[in-house]
Amino acid sequence: METTRPRQYWDDYASRFKNRSLAELYELRPPYPDETYRILLNLLGESRGRVLDVGCGPGKIARGLVGQVESVDAVDFSQEMIRVGKSLINGDHPNLRWINGAVEEVQLYPPYDMITAGASIHWMEWDVVLPKFKEVLTTNGYLVIIDGDRPIGSPWQDAELSLIHKYSTNRHHERIDLIRELVNRRHLHLIGDKETTRVSFSQPLTDYVQSFHSRESMSKEHMGEENVKAFDAELSHVLSNFVDDEGFLTFQLEARITWGRPLT
């Protein structure tokens, strides 16, 4: 089957999310602002019904919602991601069902009142999953896409991007507007788009640097030991002027929440 995804999201890159080191470092990524979950619950309405979280990784969205909704099914093709997710807060919640496999292929348990996806929807076969999402959603249900686990407007942004370009192992990468792509390809009927209020977040410099190795283009297995050490040292040096006396880096976070209805 011919893929509908840009080359940078083909399976040879996607499969890197199955690496143990990448999964274990994923929790070091900055969180979504709390407002993200309030927006999702408002979109669900009073029913607070059943949610399908696709490409869930270790369940950042699923675990954040499960205590406030009827149930969550969390799907990911990486057994390592699910293993990590089960060990984290709410990972063993009785209303959370983990499903290991590609969402294009796994058995689902509809109907769902909402489908959530992080940037993981980049990696899916759009011609397959969007019709499937339409089939399993309730009539008034939304597909909601959440993006935003990186600093916004940081003073070190340009230097950081330069290092990412230098060391990235995904040589096909180019910036795309995912929502525009889905709309233009007639996969998504766009209904709403909202950005959360910016919030301040702090984390140890070492954790921030290591979080980059939870991204497929910077996975330790593919960078190699020497490049990992060099990248970590160079990024730490760039950021050294921005840490406080306790070694913490502080920056702004913002999430973009986009919702609509999938098209066949």
C-alpha cells in the first residue's frame, strides 16, 4: 500500500519508538499545561464518556484523563511505551485499557465519545485511520489533536535548533503544518482550534537535555555513543547561561488543541 505520509514519518523512523531507551526517557518531556485537560473535558461535555487515545506513548493524555471520564482505551504499537506507562501515575487505573498494536490494525471497542492524539498522528496511515476514527466515534464525537511539549519563545531556541539539525538522524525532516495537511487532503473537517494560556515550567537541566533522546530523530541507538555525548555537552553548554543556582531551567509552555470530525 502506498503511504500517504511525508517521507520523514515513514515506518523506518516510526519504529524507533519501540526502543527501550527512548520509551524510558519519554517522561522527561515537558508536560501539557493543566488547561489542556480542562479543554478536553469541556469538549466531552457533561457525559464525560469514553475516550480513545491513539499513539498514546506512555499515556500522558490517557493517564491525565482517566480519573475524570468513564473509561480510556490507550493504543500504541510500542510495547516499551506501554510498559513504561503502566508504571506511572494512573497507569494501573481500572478504567484504563492498554492496547498494544498499530491503531490501523488493532481491535477497538467503540463507541467512543472522543479520540485524542498527540503529534503521534503524524506517524499513522491517514487513509486508513481517519475513516476508522469516523466509524468508531459517536455522532457528536470529536477527533482532538494536541501539540505542545516544547518551550515557547525561549532565548536559546535558535542555538538549540542548530544543534538539532547538526545531530538529527532523520535526514528527511521538514516542518509541516499537520492540521493544514489533514484538512487539505480532506481527512479532517476542522471545527475548533485553541491555544492554552502560557505557563511557566522548571526542570533540571540534565532532564531537559536527556528528553531530546525520547524523540526518534535523536534516539541514542541511532545517534551512537559519541554523538550522544557531543550533543549533550554542546546543548548543556548553550543552556548553562540560563539555569538557576540549583541547576534548573525555566521556560514557558503552551499547548495547541485542535478538534474536528474525521472524513472518509
